Amino acid sequence: MKKTISISSKQLLKLTIDSLEDDKGIDICKIDLIGRSSIADYMIVVSGNTTRQVTSMANNLVKKYKEAGIRPPSPEGMSNGDWVLIDAKDILIHIFRPEVRDFYSLEKMWVKKQDESSFDSIDNKI
């Protein structure tokens, strides 16, 4: 059995974003979840033009995790290729086809939550 290494969430984030950029991921969105959720430190939402590109980006990302000595996550949704989810412990990666991404609008859900919390902090100062 291969030994897994310890890597910080910021290093894992850089590795992830670099891989998605190398694979020509479209509209890469990084959402900081630190202090907002206990499920992960970051969420990345990215699109691929086709189901083939979506699954290829996921496969390449898992391969880069293995090369870096990180225990590879198990992607969900590879058989369909419309939406692939990779749970990389500190980072959740959502790889969508554009139509599916527009339908679920994950970024809007998290941005809205962030805006509401900033409104709360403004109200508390008044």
C-alpha cells in the first residue's frame, strides 16, 4: 500500500485549480467555505463543454492527486458525465456541463448566503 502524504488545503486547492486550468476548465469558481461550513474548506465549481471533457477533467484530477501522493478521492457521476463530484476531503469539486451548472446554480446559492451574512454584520454595527 502506498503511503499517503499530508498536504494543506491551500496546496490541494492550488493543485486542483492548476489541473482544471490545464484541462481547459471553463469559468472556474472558487468558493471559500472556511468558517461557513464544516464539510470542506473550499468548493470549486467548473464547467466542461461536453460529457467527455467533464469526465476527462475528473480523471486527470484524480491522476494528479495520485502522482502527488494523495489518496485519490472517488468521483461520483462519472457514468453520466453531466455533473461529477469529487470529495477531496478539504475541497469539494463540482465539474458540470454548462446547462447543468446553470440549472443547479450552486455559486448563486453560496454567494447569496455570503451576502446575507455580510448584511447581518452591517446590521449589528448600526
